Amino acid sequence: MDINSKVIADFIADQLSKWELADNNFKALAGVKVKTLDVDGMPIKVQFNPARIVSSSAKVDAKSLKERKCFLCEANRPAVQYGLEWGDGRYTVLINPFPIFPRHLTIPDNGHVDQLIRGRVADMMRLARALEDYTVFYNGPKCGASAPDHMHFQAGNSDFLTIGEALRKVALEPIVEDGAARASVSDELPLPVIVIDSPCPEAGQRLFERIYDALPIRDDETEPMMNLLCYPEGDDIRLVVIPRKQHRPSFYGTEGDDTMLISPASVDMGGVFITPLEKDFERLDADLIRRIFAELCLDKATLRKVAESIKV
Ligand SMILES: [Zn+2]
């Protein structure tokens, strides 16, 4: 079916009127503690969100995945949960019962297929255009996805994230144009990103896949590690590519005084860090966030090389 922000608003309201657990979790969001840090000019919000412990501590190794029922497959969803078909019947739009955003959606593929982005960016861009005031995001299999065995996007209201506004304020340096799409980089954000702008989902996907092919890939991975955020920007759709080199920070964990339960994904990279434990919420500061970006994101020099290699 055709979706737009009105259809989605009615859908969310209807699901919350029938699904108590989800309704309680959305209501609880209004009372969560939030603080805002300045990290080299980019505002970063920190959200203390105890309900997200399930996701932050998710075991995503092959054995653990095999032993659990996939919560994104239709057969395993709660009876009260229903979805809206989208994209010629290929995807279903669902509400996320463990929200971070005041409006939070999960959009799984209708088949139980691995989380892989190749061939899907055009879908992502079309979805971002249809949802209007949402940011659609993708977490790579070891970059925050808690169901790396079932392809899915998520989406949340754009005004909640800070990266969109931060990118509007910095100078973007164009690196390549390909048909109706162009890619740029910026040295002014605290984390290295590549930005693709295009009014055309197919052109955006083509240029994205040139970058994908140029990114380093680890022997033990199925695709280059990354987070993606996608939203309308003027007449274009903007895709923010955040290449990664590590899954979790070196101090990730629950044991010992020096560990923190922080497992960054697209939302964190987009400017909202989620801490399920209050002690981590109190402790997280700008220096630690700089350290997390440095440990998890592909460094600026390597990103420059990737950008240079796709110039023709
Ligand atoms: Zn599944």
C-alpha cells in the first residue's frame, strides 16, 4: 500500500491502543532522562533507557541466533502486532515495541534473509521519501543490528537525531558525481562520514555501491561494516554512510568498574547515545564519546583514500 506520514500516524495510534506492552514502553519514553553534550561542535544527546538492555546486550553470534526464535518473522510476532505492507509486498512496516524515538518503526523484509545492504539502498531512499519526516536507518550485521539474520530497516522521527542539523552547518566537500547523485565528505564532524545526495533512488544506490566496493572488508564479515541514515533533504534524499571498523567499544561489558553497556548503532552515530544503565548515563562524557568514535569508526585518512579511489 501507499504509505505517508498520515497513514503511519494512524497506524501507530491504532497499534498502541491495542498493545499494552508497546504503549507502556512508548509512554515511559516521555519520562526518560536525557542530557546533551557538545562533542566538537556537534550536540550529542545521551538517553538513559532501561528497556533497551535487551538490544544493547543482544548476543548476535551464530549459535545464539540459531537457538532463539526470530522476533522479526511474522510467525513469531505477538498476535496483537500487525503491519503495513510496503514496497510491492517485499517489506512490512511495524511499530518497534522497545522504542528509542517518540515514533519508532521497524521495517523487516518479508523473508527471513540475512541483513545485507547491497541492492537495498534504493528501497531505503524510496522509504525515506514516503515516510517524509522520518529518518530510515540500517545497522550492519555487527554494527548494532540485534537481528543480523533477518534483513530489516528501522525508522524514527528525524527531529530527534542531531546529525541532520549538524551536517547542514558544516562545509561538504564534493568528491564524485555520478548521474543524478553526488558524494561528499566533511572534516568538520566528530565522526567521519560520506554523504550521498540524490533525488533519484536508483542513482543513489549506484553511487553507494561504488563506495561499498571501495570500502575495506574484514575476513570474518559478510559486508563492509557500516551504519546508514537516510532522510529527505530539500528535493534530494540524503544518505549518510558511516563506515565502521569495530562492533563494540573496547570497554563494552557489564563486569568491573571500567566497563560500560554501550553498543553503538545508527542512532548513536546519528547523535543520540543510548545507555540502558544509569551509571553509564552519568559517566558518559564528550571525551568518552570521542574515544568511541575513534575506536568504532573508520578513520579519516582511510575514508579519504576510499573517496580518492572512486574519483575517476
Ligand atoms: Zn526472521
